[in-house]
Amino acid sequence: MFLKRKLSQNEITIGSWITLAHPAIAEIMACAGFDWLVVDLEHSVITIKEAEELIRVINLCGVVPLVRLSINDSVQIKRVMDAGAHGIIVPMVNNRAEADTAVAAVYYPPKGTRGVGLARAQGYGTAFQEYRKWLDNKAVVIVQVEHIDAVNNLEDILKAPGIDGYFIGPYDLSASMGLPGQFDHPDIIAAIERIRRVGSALGKPGGLHIVEPDIIELEVRIKEGFKFIAYSLDTRMLDTACRAGLSTVRSKQ
């Protein structure tokens, strides 16, 4: 089943984040069983060329490739979609106009404003009509809710046609509230609960990033009602596994 349909039916999907550009990392993570994988262009040094290679590997492994943009930019959206991304995660969407701009950049006219090119997504020119139909029915647009302005405008943002779900950015959200990293603060907890409540009322699935590979937190977030959850990322899983193994051995020496 395509991710867009799972999102529309409020099914739980679990993905992860890729910040290292080696195709083997994408292949290993795709074969691990994630529903989707995000190529991160915002907080990594991955280039557009490397992003295409990662998208290709993820896609050929049968997993949904998404791209987290570095900015809500129509040119970058066009390029990653032409490279074969199945959808985008758009950072710092704070109002309805910004949500509409992101959606328009994904779709061709008359639904959107995206320019037409013939790249990997369109079969290098052999499958444009098939891709156009696929795009209209299966492309995914996720907005990041990571500023208090977005929380205050959340109903308008999530009601924008073409928005399939949301993703909470807790660090930036807390910083915008003058409480950077204070996730136990009552105001932060209340803001996240409001996001979850509004999303649920509007039938828009949402999630957040569990940065450390903590299965207990994953289970807690699922019980809280989050449906679109990123479980850790390549660098944290690598670091955690290395440290855990060495710590076990060295504690016995």
C-alpha cells in the first residue's frame, strides 16, 4: 500500500532519517523494514547528486523515499521530485500560505506550478503520463510544525489541500518559545499536545523524531497517538551500537 493511502487511513508508519550519503547505508536501512526513509538535506552535507543516488537505492529496495528540504523552495522541490522522491518534508511551515506554496511546487498545472522536466521520476522521458497520474494520486507532502507561529496557525495549515500530515520539530519549537531543549516544561508539553489534538481532529496523521534509538519511547509515542514516526537516524544508531558494545566489553576488563 502506498504511503499516501496509509496516511489518509491514519495507519501507523515508522521510518528513519539518513544524513550520511553512502548508498550502502540507505540499502541497509531500507532492507531493515522501515516504511519510509528520509534523505535529509536540511541538517547534513548531502548534495543533490548524492540525494538522487540515495533515493534510487531506497526506491529499488521497495521503501518510500522522502526528502526533508533545506528550505521551502520550489526549485529544490522540483529537483528532488524529478530525482524520484515520493514526497517531501517541508521545514518551518508557519502559515497557510507557506503550506500552499510547498504543495504547488510538487504538482504540475493546473493543480500546482511545478515545471515539467524529463528526469528519473518520469522514466527519462518514457513515462511522463504514467508519472503524472502517479503524482496526482500518490505524492506526499508533510509539513514540519516547529515554531510557535505554526502551532497558533495549525488549523489553517493542516486544512490546506494537499497536506498529508505533519511532523513536529521539538528543538526548534522549544527555541521559538524561549525554552530551547526544555522538553519537560509545561508550555512545551502543552504545545505538543495541542498539535496532536488538532491533527487528530482534522484527520491528519502526525509524528515526531525519536532521535535516540529508544524502543521504549517509540512505544510510548505510538500509545500517545502519533502515527508518522521517525525512529532515530543513521549516525545515532551507529554511535549507539558502537558505544554499547565497547562499554559492555570494557566493563568486564
